[in-house]
Amino acid sequence: MRKRTARLAPVLGLLLGSVLALGPGHPGLPPAARAATPPVADACADSANFLVGAARSDITGPAAEVGMMGYAQVAQKTEGIHLRLYSRAFVIASPCNGRRVAIVSADLGELFQAVKQQVVERLRAKLGDVYSDDNVLLSATHTHAGPGGYSHYTLYNLTTLGFVPQNFEAIVSGIVDSIVRANDRLAEGTLRLASGDLRGASANRSPEAYLRNPESERARYPDDVDPRMTLLRFTRADGQELGLINWFAVHATSLGNTNPFISGDNKGLASRYFEAGEGGLRPGGPDTFVAAFANANEGDVTPNLLGGTNGGGADDFESTALAARKQYDFAAHLWATAAMPVLGGVDYRHTYVKMDAVDVAPAFTDGAPRRTCPATIGVSMLAGAEDGPGFGAEGATCESVHDLWNQFTCSLVTTPCQAEKPIVLEMGAMKPYPWTPEVLPLQLVTVGPLALVAVPFELTTMAGRRLRDTVRAQLHGTGVTDVVIAGLSNAYAGYVSTREEYARQDYEGASTHFGPWTLAALQQSFTGLAGALRDGAPVSPGPTPRDLRKAVVGLQPGVVFDDKYLWVDFGDVAEEAKPAYARGDTASATFWSGHPRNNLKTGGTFLRVQRREADGTWRDVAHDGEGGARYHWQREYCVPTLGCSKVRIDWPIPADTAPGTYRLVHEGHWKSGWDGRVHPYSGNSRPFTVR
């Protein structure tokens, strides 16, 4: 066996772990860190006055031939759009103490560190010192139906043929745009907070691992998932409703690992339901109301209560709509009953921790000093979870070796630090850079009585409960009543399970990169952050994470040219719509098209469903940003070239559609093989009636 942990432990990580264990006011800190700022809680204690702003921006990446992020299936590539992806940004400023925070929920599988780094960099270029790592909280909804290739770390780009600059730029520029516009819209307003338990919308996908937690601890909770939804309602002083952000723990995996359509999955669709109800979601139109459905400690939580195939629900789109409707309905209930005004100010603390080298004090472990490990993943990670099955079976551990492969990994690869985990990949040992980040951001944000514990992980249900209890204990007496895990925030480095769940080595334990004491290290670190926030003291910024923008490699080819037969034009109909449909039918038409990577149509749409008005004009009733109609791109192998493609538009006609005359419209861009120029085109189906 190899004992790498002690040999690779940097002094900086050791010092940081000690600092956070001792607390930010400990005399061992340098003078700059010890110099506490005066507590600001009293000045804000009874204040209900805030400046608030909200905005939504399109972050949809390439809709064709890019590997999708989430299920790690090489064959799963984008082929169209079910629902566009958005960054939903909220800025809250507190006049009583002069602080502000930007909170973003983005329709992404993960919020990678490279994205946070460049978002903050561009915000500084635009707005000066208003925003920094400390007061920008970026989180992902965890949809598994978005294009990948936007990390600077190798592991997360393996299934996308490396880095995809076009997708990365769409994400970063869209998030920046949403924050800048939300900041520009700051106006006097109020916040209201509500919470309640949403049952019947989630299930624990690793119940046997959950049962390994102490019976006395499990007895405190009636459910093996967190049913709590917490909602923050934004209202301007003039009465205009700006929107909401809510946190609810559930995987956005209603769409399975064979789905080719870009989509925000159940979280994104729930947002669309709420936003459409408050004035509509229109391409290029004003985002006057923004509804974000953010994630929490969803590590072992599935939305697929009825099972299904390929990781998703029994029927991808029906399962997505069902899970979205449950979250929307309960959020609407909390919205309507939100009566608790938020009193207090905005505050935050942020630090970077070298998570592979934290010395954890006995108070946070089993009574003995422990240490985190260089990042690895276990054999059971390859097996996947119920949401996205892979190869083999879960539960492969070194305490119960049951085949030759596990015997090999446990005897020759596994380190004592990783305990029961049979290691299949040592990401932290890769050269010249680790394949996953080890210097990671931890952040705590308070808005009056609400505390957001922002972690770059997927925490299991019980792991989230323990971390919340840790933070709540430190903030006792400050007026904080609601503590929420803001999961998948600011970076990403796999899962965090409890020590007991880790021993089971289901998917979640095998995906806990830094070993069995990762949760204890988080509890120790957040004890320091929460204590500093409570006392009005600063914290050490910690080590600086790598910026690998110059080290990334992308093998994804670009669009060379678009082709077609001589007797057709781009936008011509290849398969015409029927003359008439009934409500409940699906209207369809197929068009000759260009490649969608020629122009992402950011803020626009590749399709429109239009209704003819009495005066003869055509009015949009659906587009690709709302989940009502689907845009499906497919390559067409037309002799003698491979450069042809077609687009099919499908519109499942809602039951409440008004009778009348409709048509399907496709808009796109094609690339010339002669000069490389990109040209717009459009086409429409024949008019058809809906009975």
C-alpha cells in the first residue's frame, strides 16, 4: 500500500486547516487577519429596507454535436433544444451596512471554478471593486441536459473531446450580463421569507447507505430526504414583483442519459412555469419577473419516484413536467403565503481551502485527529447511480472484497487515507495538473434570518443536515432562523457523504473525492466562517486556486461548411405539416438547415409557433425557450457531401390552445464553404388549422 497523503501535504493546507479549526480570532493568525471589524448586526437588526434587482440571461450553448454534461455518456450529444438554459441573477444590497451580494442560479450541470473565476474578473472590469469572490455566489441547478466542455479540469471534459470555448463563452458572458443588469436595476424594495415541506416530489436513491447513519440521528427526521423548500420573495417599494429564488433538494435528472435535447430539466421547467405566469417568457423580451429554482443537498435524492430507464423517468418529457409541476405548485403556495418580512442586513464570508490536505480536529471526527486525502474516485462511481446507471454495481468496498478487480485495486492502488474505497482513478496525483480541483471555495452568505451555506459539492441528505446544524450552532443568537445548503456553488469537486455512508461505497461515497473525513473538514471550516461572521471578524482568503485557461485543450472540430441539394434553399420545407390537427396532437415540420453552432441565437430562438390574427399578422405563441415546442437538429448524409442537415420542429398542441390557423417557423444560419461567411435564413411551414 502507498501512503501518499502525508508525503504530498503542503504546508499551506496544513496551516489553513489549523486556522479554521482554531477560529478566525485565534492569536495564531497574522495581525491583518486578527484585526476584527466592528459587528454590524445591531445597525441592521430591525431594518427591512433593501435595494433589490433581478435579471435573466440566456446561457444556451451549442445545440448540436457537443457532449452533454452530467451523465458522462460519450454517446450523449446535443441534437436540439427542449428548453433554453438561463442564468437567473438577484442582487441584494443592504443600506444599513453598505454590503451587497449577487446570487445566481444557472441552468448548468455544475458550476465549474473556471466560470466563477472569469465571471468575477469580468465584473471587476465592468464595475470595479463592487464584486469579488466574497460576495458573488454562483450555483448550478444540476441539469444533466446541457452541453459540456466548460471546465478547465480534465476529468469533466473527458466525454466532450476537451474544452469547448463557444459553450464556455456563452455561459460566462450570460452570467455576467445577468448580474450587471440586476445590479443596474437596483431599487428600494423588501424581501419576504417562507418555507415548508414538499413531500412526494423526491426519494432517496441510496436508502441502504442512508440507513448506515446512527438510528438516533435518523429518528430526528421523518424522511430520508430533505423535503424543505425555502423561498425568498423580491418586491420593489412601488409594488412591482421582481421574482423569487427557492432552494429544494432534488436531482435535475428527469431527462435520461439518452436524451439529446438541451433542457433545464425539472428545475428549469418549474422556473418557466412561474415566469410565464407572471407575464410570459419571450425571446429578446423584458425579463420583468425572474423565478429561480435552485438546488440544495441533493446528492442522494432523485425526482424519479416511478422509476424509469436510462437514468431518467418513465417518460422523459412527462417525468420532467411532473417533477416541475410539483415544485412549481409548492413554490406558488409559499409565494402566496410568504408573510415573514426579512429584517437585518447582508453579510458574507469566503475562503479557499486546500481540501486534500486538511487536518481535522477530533471534535469534528470520531474523537481522533483525521486528515483529508488527495482526490480519487472509487470503483462504484463507474457503476453510476439509479439516475444514470453505468458499469458494474454499487457497493464495492475494501471491507467486502468480492471479485478479482476489487482485490487488485484494494491491494495495489487504494491508500489507507481513503479507507474502504477501492480506487479506480487518482485525479489528485495527475501531472502536470490534477484532473479535478483541490483548492476549493467555501462561502457563507446571510440575508437577514437566511443563511446560505455555499459548497462546491453535492452533499447527501444527512451530510447536509449535519453541516446545517454546525452553521446554525455558530450563528445562534444572531437572528438566523433558516440555514440552507446552496449546493453545486462556485466550483465543483464531486460528492460529500457522511462517514457512515462512505463506508457503504454506493455511488455517492465512491464519488467523495477527498476521503471519509471530507464532511468533517467542511464542518470544521464552516465553524470558522460562521464564527467570523457572527463576531464581525475577517477570515483568511486561503490559498489561490489555479487559473488553467492557458492549459486547456479542445479537440471538438468547428463547422467547416453547410451544404444542401442544388434544388433546395436553406429554410425550405423538407417534410410539410399536415393541413389540420386536433388539440393534443403534435404538429411537425422538417426544414433544410444550417448547423446551430454557426449562431447560438442567444436571446433569440431557432423556432417559432405562430398564430394568424384577425388582421392577417402572425403572432408568436411558442419558441424554444419555454419547453412547449422542440427543435431537433440532425445531420443529413446527402451525396456527395456530409455537410447537409435538417431540423424538425415538433409542437405538442396544448389542450387549451385556441382554435385557429397556425404555422411553424424555423430560423438559423448557414456557413459558406467558399469564404467561410455565415448567413441568416428562415422558413415556415404551410398554415394549418387547430380544431
